Amino acid sequence: MSMTLIEHIEVTAASVASVEFDLIPDTYTDLMLVASIRSTYAVTTSNVLLSLNGTGSVTRRALLGSGSSASSTTSGGGSGYSGVVSGANSTSNTFGNMTYYFPNYAGSNQKSISTDSVSENNATEAYQAIHALLWSESSVIDTITLTDMSANIGQYSSFTLYGITAGSDGTTTVS
Amino acid sequence: MAIKSFTRSTIENNIFYRSMLAGNTAFEPSSEDILAEEVLTSAAATVTFSSLVSSYGSDYQHFQIRGVVRDTNTSFALRNGLMQFNSDTTSYRTHLLEGNGSSVSSSEIATSTSGYFAIYTGSATTTIFSPFVADILDPFDTNKNTTVRVLSGVAGSNIVLRSFAYFDTQAIDSISMTATGVSWSIGSRFTLIGLK
């Protein structure tokens, strides 16, 4: 296995409406995206919406912790909810921390995606979330777009996309 | 895959390649490197990765620490590891989402002297160690407090997704991981990985 940096983006403006990786090569086995995000939405914790190839048809099943209670939720209809981030009402200079994993992103099946994400805050409320996502398209993923659920992505948020290449060493037995 | 020699192929076999790759796949160096690894040969209270800014600040964007650990406590199967940055004992807060095999809960640890980064075992069978993976994003960005996300678990006990923030924007120059009140056991492994 090897990991290759495809692109790193840092928000230098005060905020941006979205962050997009496009023209993603189809030569890797999997993709991994790590992101450190602060939303401009005036809440403690906001949500990041995921859109692939310009469509919003990503559905989720999620396990959530708020710092005081746990829950599980779903959202259909292509809402694109994909993870939690720190909002504008969280402690200043504090960002969320999340990883998206896109296995077999260049395959011809529908795409299942997993994310682990957390918001942070110097108070009781801060979220941890595990998401299982489904993009019901068989196309190769060549564009990944992230937006905030209700506002913008704040300054100094960062996004790093890696390509994961399967190795050929060792022995694998299938029986 | 066998490596083809450009020299041998062109000179000795009279085969012409338009590319200097001579039919080989282009080599792409990995963007993920093991920067340091500590496997304990004697029990130790704290493991510290230090001089991070000067050693890695210009080459790596993110850190990941992977570990498989236990400690010398003999009374409790479920233990907590503590993480501190830059030897600072202020300004941390931890939150967690946890399952114990039958129910799920979420809570916080408001103690500000350390981040509670992982659960692991103490008194379980001596050959059992507990894994964790900690992601530390943008550790050198002085515009940000540092947020850490950790997945860890103890066999037969709990699994937990934790996060903690270090509420200080200084660059992370050292990372210390301490076993609560006792020592990390012999064989505990801590690996620092850099992501470009």
C-alpha cells in the first residue's frame, strides 16, 4: 500500500462557500480525504455536506455523541450530511477533525463511503460522529465538493486529498 | 514486478524506448512516512516524541499516531491514557462516544491538564494489548488550536471515538503519552506517522 498526496487546500479568505477537488485521477485504488474545518454558522457544531460529481444524492446512517447523549440518525433524499465540524459559536480558533474514506472510488458499483468526524469546544457540547454514506451512482468519482449545511467554510480550514494504491507484496489467500 | 533496465534493454537488446522509464511504472514516493517508533523494552511512565517542529515542520502537514499498548496496573481492565502537547498542563477538554457491547453513551472529561486520548487494558491477560489510532491535523498551524481524534478499543470491553482539543495555537513541538498513575508495559508500541 502506498499513499500519494493529490492536493492540499487551505482556505485563506475569510470564508468560502465550498471547497472542491475536481479532475481527480482514476488511477488509485481508494481515496482518503482529511479535513480540519471551522464553519461560519453561528452554532457550536455544524454539519458538512458532501456532493460527488456535482450531485447531492449522498445518504447517510450515523452514530452521534453530543458530549452528553448518544443517538443514531439517518437522512435520505440526497441531503449529503457527512460529518460534524466546529461552528462559529464554539471556542475561538477551534476546528473539527475528520477523515473520509472512499474505497474503490473508480469502480462501477454504487459508492459506499465512511467518515469519522469530531467537533471540539471548551464546554460540554462537542460532537463525535461515525457516518456510513452511500452515493447511489456507478460513475467514477472525479469531483468531491464539500459545503457547510447553512453557512460558509471558515478561514484556515484545510483539506488534504490522498490516493491510496494497493500493494502487491505479500501473500493473499482467497478460499 | 521485475524492474526493466534501461541500459540493458537499449544497448544489449537493441530495444528503443521513447521514455526514460523504459516501460517501468513511474515511482511515486509515498506521502505517508513512519517518522519514529518506540517499542518499550522496559516499563516507562511516559513516551514522548519531541523536536517535531525542527524535524518535521517543513515536510509534513498532519500526524497520525498508531499504538498497541497496555499498562502495569493489575486492578483494572479498562484504563485511560493521557496526552499532552509541549509539556503544557493546561487547556485541554475531552469528549467521547463510547459503546460497551450493549449500549452507547456520550460524555465529556472536563479535566484540563491533559487530553484523554485512548482507552486500553491494564489487568487483562498479559499477552493482550489494546490498539489506538490518533489523528492530529495541522499540528504546525499557529492559527489553530489543535484538535485530536482517536479511535481505540479494549477487547471484551469498550470501543470509543474520542476527541480532545488543546486550546492553544502554538505549534506542536512535543507529544507526550502517559499511562495513568503507573507505567506502560514492556512491548507497548507507539508509532508516529507523518502525512505530507
